[in-house]
Amino acid sequence: MTATADFAQPDVPNLALVRTVDGSRMLIRILQRVFAVALVITTVGLWMAPGASWEPDMMLFKLSLSAIAALAGIGLWQNSLSPLAPTVEIDAAASELRLVREQSNGGRRLIERHSFAALEKVQQDGRQLAFFAADGRMLAEIMLSNAAAHAKLIGALRGVGKLA
């Protein structure tokens, strides 16, 4: 009997949350910004406090504490920035919906990929289409102005039974 490790894993898409409708992500971002500003103000106030001790050991403690607080404040501020919205790619020929996020280095990262057959439902309201994943979350909402592209997409969705 032998045991081997298989490190050749398939490319698993990043199943990061695309968006939340309840506003919890926005609230978290606001709290991160408040704490970031508080840390930076504390760092400045640590050096401007009246009656502060100027002994060497206390100065080293204040310097290290202010450096850590400033770095944590900058990190919290950077983390509170809103994420880039993903791009919706619909491949009617392959019957596939992809959510792709553009990276800051110019690359592209696949967030989710769903075949039309794997979708729970597709809602149509005129030219507006809403795609829902198998677990009930809304993946994308698009509006096509090109009549030929709209007809081709509707035909592909009807072909897999997602539209009547």
C-alpha cells in the first residue's frame, strides 16, 4: 500500500462574495475607515501630548507604538476600499456565464463560472435578464441593447430550458 500526494489540482474559481444586498459590507468598510482614522490620529496625538516623557526608553516605546498604529491604520484604510465590480461575460455558443474581475496588474481573475443548465432560473423583463445561481443568489443582471445578441442569448437560454 502506498500513499501519494496529488498536487495537480484543477483551477478552482475564487468563490468570493460578489455583492451583498443587505449593506453589511458597506457597514464593515465604514467601521474600518473610522478605526483607521482613529489610529492615525492617536499616532499623531501620542507625540503631541502635553507633559510627555522624553526619556530614551519611553521614546523607543512611543516610536514603535506609533509605527505599528500608523501601519495598521493605513492597512485598514486600504482594506476598506470598495472592490472592483466584476465583469459579466456571457458565452451563448458555450452556454456559459462567467464573472471575471480585472486585477490591478492587468490580469483577469475568474470569480465564478456557471453553465446555463446549472442556473436555478433566469428572469426576463423585456430586454433585462437576471441570472440566479443554483443556491438562489443573484449572479448578474444585464440589459442587452443589441437585438441580434439578445435574440441569440434568448435562443440559447430556451435551448437549455431556462426560459419559456
